[in-house]
Amino acid sequence: MEDGKISTRTVKEIAAFVNGQIDGAENTAVVGVAPIDQAQTGFLAFIAQPKYDTFLDTTPAAAILVRPDSPQSKTACLIRVPNPYLAFVRIARELFAIGEPEKHGRHNSAIIANSAEIPDNLSIGPYSVIGENAKIGDATIIGNNSTIAPGARLGKRCQIGNNVTIAHDVIVGNDVIIQAGSVIGSDGFGYVKDQDKYYKIPHVGTVILEDNVEIGVNVTVDRGTFGITRIKKGAKLDNLIQVAHNVVIGENTVIASQSGISGSTEIGDNVIIAGQVGFVGHIKIGNRTTFAAQAGITKSIPDGMTISGYPGRNHTRAKREEAVIRQGPELLKRLRKLEKFIKKHFPSSDEK
Amino acid sequence: MEDGKISTRTVKEIAAFVNGQIDGAENTAVVGVAPIDQAQTGFLAFIAQPKYDTFLDTTPAAAILVRPDSPQSKTACLIRVPNPYLAFVRIARELFAIGEPEKHGRHNSAIIANSAEIPDNLSIGPYSVIGENAKIGDATIIGNNSTIAPGARLGKRCQIGNNVTIAHDVIVGNDVIIQAGSVIGSDGFGYVKDQDKYYKIPHVGTVILEDNVEIGVNVTVDRGTFGITRIKKGAKLDNLIQVAHNVVIGENTVIASQSGISGSTEIGDNVIIAGQVGFVGHIKIGNRTTFAAQAGITKSIPDGMTISGYPGRNHTRAKREEAVIRQGPELLKRLRKLEKFIKKHFPSSDEK
Amino acid sequence: MEDGKISTRTVKEIAAFVNGQIDGAENTAVVGVAPIDQAQTGFLAFIAQPKYDTFLDTTPAAAILVRPDSPQSKTACLIRVPNPYLAFVRIARELFAIGEPEKHGRHNSAIIANSAEIPDNLSIGPYSVIGENAKIGDATIIGNNSTIAPGARLGKRCQIGNNVTIAHDVIVGNDVIIQAGSVIGSDGFGYVKDQDKYYKIPHVGTVILEDNVEIGVNVTVDRGTFGITRIKKGAKLDNLIQVAHNVVIGENTVIASQSGISGSTEIGDNVIIAGQVGFVGHIKIGNRTTFAAQAGITKSIPDGMTISGYPGRNHTRAKREEAVIRQGPELLKRLRKLEKFIKKHFPSSDEK
């Protein structure tokens, strides 16, 4: 997969790029990057956790990014850094161009409205459409068969996948990634009921995705009924997630696959949400909270809590309650034994 | 977002449109609509709940739709109606053209089979495809990169989003909305097992969506194996919902995001289903039932019940059971105390 | 829906095709296939379960596929086979061409890179795109507005729906079905955290779908971070399923709608997973295990187990625990009664 991408770097260049300390020959040549269990001769790997230290003396890798306190290696040149995995990712992307999106240019079948503002270096795939008054930032990449609807604005260096819809007037910041099949700015699920019938509420709000937001595949983000659905700086959403109208998701919050957030709920900053979690509408979730998989959150949660179960509650408490449930059949037996004993020794115990 | 859409109406015209009673100057001019907390000078707002009555004397709005028994306003002209929110939605849509879908005409890149029957006023976006013998009703709007497969029929005034598939021979009524990425009429998950292998069952049935059905984003509705998957008049489905083969969903039933209904299950009329609910196959769900979020429904449910939990059960009962679970660790202590007491005072209590 | 597809077969031909034993007139003409409750004069039906034997004497069907030990029919010619449903499905597909995908040819708007290797009999719909160095096997069918990205390889007789993305370098075997809106080979949800920020890990691995894998609608299968996400031979996935990076799914495993499998988890062979089930990452699920709907699996599971609930546990045990929960409020009363009795008769029982 990396044909033509492999270039050679020296350990000295690499260490300088990540401010690392070299423990070995600084002129060692590095031809590529790989995980420690797959690294071949000439490659750079990393070891972030002591349990992988056994590879230090056996790997054929040319160099290894390691923690400052890592043991030495008999076979490889070490580069000591505070966060070896992060250094590895930065080097892979920026020195070896791994995972960099392909800038494929502007396909002549892409339809771009006359009033749209697009940069010279826009990449846009076949059969995509950019509507009237849309505005796209420098170096943004758009896939195939996608729509940037009228009035939508995308920042710089965004990566938009195939079959994506960015609906009208949605605002997307810089360095935002939206993978294939996701829809940003759909109408929310809002109706007025009259007798048994439901009447659709027009959705005149919009969506704002701030800088460095990343959105997975087939995600749905509804626009505000009035006002804004907002996903703040650096938040990361996995695949198949539902974000309802007027939701706010805080900075650097991460949400795993298939979770859903109901209308007008506000999720704080630095929150961690596992897969298949659900939040009811109109609640407020504190900063630095954590939610276990499949939790069902029915009310507001203060800062810092760890929550699991349905209805969602303090995780430590939930585990103690779970432990009692696990003993249920035995506890029932113990209760019955007591009842039997009392009945036997105190035949009158049945009276009220 | 409303450039060019703003027109001026008088309170008299507006009140006549919704049969409201005017309490103030009937020639007051209204230039737009907005929620009560955002309404500026000249706008129409609404107050449906008494808790917002505090805005009555402070809003700069020109006019407010209110309940018949609403207090008076010092600043705005009132229009009294039985359902202020519904009146607001109707006025927004029909007098101020808010939320009305754009009729964008027939793009010359849309491919329309010769044998397809389409109206003169069809709107269809770039790179969409209409197959042989498909039939589309008057004033229907189809987005970009969508497929109306051979033999499919759509009624009048439907709105079909981008990247939608309406599979072959599916039948869609009038005034149906299907948002981006949804697929109607896919093959269901049906196999015959022989030893360890699974053999796909051909799906020769179809899907019928009746009038006024609304479908969110990235929803999947499988066609019947034999026979029909049917969603009845006025039912509303949110995003990322799964409707399996041969399911029936009743009239005016509403289903929130990420819920799933397994094969051949019948959901009654006027049912309310919250998010992430699951129904097993081959069960029958009564009319006017309600399901709390994340409920898991494993058997048929009679009319009128409110259900929560897994396995789904009467909600009031479920809450009582939940309350006991919440006390589990303390109940265990109380049981132990009794056991200890008995053991101490009746050393022979261990005998059977 | 079957215009022009109906041909006539004799019972003799049909029985020979499935090695069945004829019980009736072998020259009986069959004009089509239908389920037993809908079969009209001249049609072939099947009865796999004794509860449908009541149709044996009342159906107008010309012939019925039945179990070897089925009672006789007064009205129809019988064909006895070990697996009547399987025989019916094979006959429907191969003798009556029901459910066979339409080979619609190569649309002139499909964009096919010069370096792509495609067969003469490729079917590809309008506005689809095949990238550089992609390779497609004989008789494969691709829908509309889909992308086969550079370097991807598809086997023979695959069926790819509309609006599908097969990402770069993904490998797909023979006879694979991928329905509309699914995305195979997206980047996984992998980040390195540094202080509060998250940095995307490049995903340089890929996805392998082996022969006879079938994937429903709007499914997401992420590529390996390094290495492979693999779905093995004959596995079947329903709609809206999430398969994270580096997951392995075993042979002939079936997964119902809206289930999700977190990163690096390995699912064994012949596993049955119901709807809305979730698996945490980095666990190993044994062969021939079964998972009830909405189960939440938090640790590895040995071969052969049946699991339900959250956290997932032995299904029989889970049901016993559930039964105790169901009695919770009554058990609490019984405990209180014992406490009251002890307190009354042993006033000193409150001491420690």
C-alpha cells in the first residue's frame, strides 16, 4: 500500500522532529514505520507500554521510539520521548506521508455553482455537487457523489468522504474530517401533535462543526429547530452515531459507535462515551464524565462522574448492585431458609 | 438563512388563517417568525406553556400566538388559538414559506428511463437516476445521487433526499419525506440454514409507505420476503432506524432514532417508541402503547401499556423493581444481620 | 413483479434438480413459486413445519416440497426432500430466476480508471467510479453512485449496491453481496491522546471480506490500523452494523441489525448474534456461541455458550437472576416482615 511513499530519513532527523533523545547511532537510516511486532529491517517502531519491552532485544527494526525510562536495546537505536505512540503517529504522517489524504484534484464532472467560492487547490471527486453561495477553504478534499448544499461553508484542509451531504447553511471549521455516508444538517425529529396526527416543525436552525472535529461513517447530525446544533473543537465521533437537533457536544469529547444523543442535550468537554450509549433529551452532562457501553442516561450528570447501566448511575455503585443481582437466586434461598426457620420455631409468626 | 423569504403580513391576515381571536391591534405588521426568546421587533412568536408567560410583557415581538386562557400582554398583540405551537408551525410554513423544500427543477444530468412516467414539474438533482417503468407524482422533489429503481412508484409532493435508494417496485404514497442516505426496499436478512451454511432467501415482496410517512436519515427498510413491509399513514421515523422484512408499523406511530424492529413484527397505531428500543420478530404490539428508551421487547404487548427495561415490562412495575435493585447492597446487609442474629440465638439453625 | 420471468417446469424436472422423491404425477406443470398460504393454481410451494400441514389438502398449488415423512396431499403433487425450504429457495433462484440480480451492463457514465482491470461482462450503474489499479472479477454487478477506490479488488459474481464505498486496497472475495450505503474500509476510531487532545492514528491496514460474505445496508467496516479487519467465509451481516478496526468475524457467523463489535475483538465461527448486541474491544468470542438481543459483552466467552443481558452472562443463569429481580418488591416485603418479627420478639436484636 505504500508504493512510492517510502523515503529514507536518519534517526537524527527523526529525533529532531519530535524533540527526542537518541540512544544509539544518530546516522542510522530509517526507510519506513511499522508496529513493533511487524517491523522489518530498516523500519522505525515504537514501544509505549513496558509489556512490549521484550521486543527491545529481538526486533530487526532500525530504531524504536521509547519512553524516557525505557531499558536499552541490543539491536536497535532508541529515541526517547515522553509519548512514544504520539511521536510515532506524527512521524508516520508528516515524515513518511502515511495516512495523508490523496489530493486528487478537481474532477471535471463535479458541478460547482457559479456563486460558490472555492480555492484553486480544491480536490473534488466525480459527480459531487457544490451549491450556490457555498464557500470552501484552502486545500479541502471532497470525495465522490457528495453534496455541499447551498450556503454551506467548509474551512481549510477538511476531508469529506464519498456520498456525504453537508446540508444548506451548515458551517464547518478547519481540519474537519467527515467520512463516507454521513449527513450533517438534516431536519430534526420535531413534530407538533394535534389530536393523533403529527405536523413537522420546520428546522430553520443549522449545524456548526468547530475546528478539528472528526466524524465517522454514516453518522447523522440534525440541524437546530431554531438555533444551532454544535460540535465543539476537537470532538471525535465514531460511526453510526445520532446527534439530534440543538445538541451541544463539548471540546475534545469522544463518542464511540452507535451512541445517540437526544434533542437539546448538552455534553460537556473532555467526556468519554463508549459504544451504544443513549442520552435522553434536555439534560446536561458535566465535563470529564465517562460513560460505559450501553449506558442509558436519563438525567443530568455532574462533572467528573463515571456512569454505567440503565438507568445510568455511579459506576462503582452500579457494580455493587450488579454483584447483588448476580447472587439473586442464592439470596432468595437464604431468605426462604430464614422464613422456614422462623415459621418452624415460631408458628405464630404468620400473624400480622 | 431567510434572505428573500421575508414578506409582511398583518395580524388580521394571520389570525384569519388559523381562526384565532385577536387581542390587540389587528393591523399590526408581522415581518417574520421566531421563538419567543429570540423574537425581534416586528416578529411573530408563540407561547404554548405557562412557564414562558414571563415573556408576555418583555418581548419586543409584534405579536404572539397564545392559549385561549393566556394572560394579556403589555407589549404585543395576542392571537388566541387552541394549539399555539401548531398554529405557529402552519403560519411559518404556509404564510412565510419557512421550511418549504426548494423546487430546484430537473437537472440535465439526471438519468430518466424512457418508460418512466414523470410529471412536468418534477424536481430532480444532479446524478440521480430513475429506472424503467418508475412512476413519480406531481410536484415531487428528488435530491442528488439518488436512485428510484425500476418499477418504483412515488406519489405527489414527496421529498426524497440525497444518496437515497428507493428499490425496485417499492410503492410510496403522497406527501412522504425520505431524508438523505435512507434505503427503502433492500433485501431482508433471511437465510435457510443447511448444515453450517446459510443460503439467501430471495426477497420477492416489496415495501409500501403510505401517505404522510416521514423517514429520517440513513434508515433501512427491508422489503418483504414474500408479501409487504408496510408503514402506515402518518407514521414518523427518526434517523438510523432498522425496519426488517414484513414488519407493519401502524398509523401515526412515532419511532425515535436507532430503534430496530425485527422481521414480521406488527406495531400498532399511535404507538410512541423512544430511542434505541429493540423488538424481536413475530410479535404484535398493541395500539397506543409507549416504550421507554433502550427497552428490549421480547413478547407481544396489549393495547395501551407503557413499557420499559429489558426484558420489556410494565413501566410502573419496572420502576418498583429498579428501586429494589438500587437498594441491593443495603438489603444484602439486612439479610446478613438477620442470619447472624438467628445463628447467634439459635445455634441449631443451620440444620436442614 | 415477475413479468416475463415466468417459465414452465415439470415436477419431474424440479424433483431431479433437488434430488427429491415424487409423490404424484411427475408431468404436473409448475408455472411459478409462492409461499403455501399464497400459492395459486399451477404454483410450487413448500411446507417445512408440521404446523402448516393443514394446507396439504386445501391449497390450489400444483406441487409442494415437503419433508420425507410428510402426510400425503389430496390436491397437490408432493416432492419429498430433506430440507424443503432450502430446496424451494434453490428452485426459485435457479429454475425460476427469482431474486437473481439484474445484469444491467456497463453504463457509459461510469468512470473506470485506465489501470483498472475489469471483466467484459461487468455491470456497473450510472455515476459509479472505479479507481486506479482496482481489479474486478467476472460477472460482478455494481450499482449506481458507488465507488470502488484505487487498488481495491473484488472477486467474481459480487453484487454491490448503490452509494457504496469500497475503500482503497480492500480485498473482497467471490460471491460477496454488499447492499446500498455500506462502507468497507473506512478509517477506524483510533487516536493517541496527549493532554486533552486526540491525534488521529493513520490507518494503514485494510479489510478482507472472504467468499460468500453478505453485508446489509448502511453497514460500516473499518480497516485495520495496522493489519487486517477480516470477515471470514460465509458470514452474514444485517443492516446498520458496526465492525471496528482489526476485528475478526468467523466463518458462517450471522449478526443481526444494529449490533456493534469494538476494535480487535475476534468472533468465532458459527456464532449467532441477535440485534443491538455490543462487544467491547480486545476480547475473544468462542465458536458456536449465541447472543440474545441487546446483550452487552464485556469479556471473552468460551465455545458453545449462550449469553444474554448486560453484562453478558450465561443465559440460563441470567434468566434465574431475572426471575428474582421480577419478585424484588415482594422479596423486600418478606424481608421487612422477618425484621419486624425479630424486632418484636427479640427487642435486643438491634445490637451489633
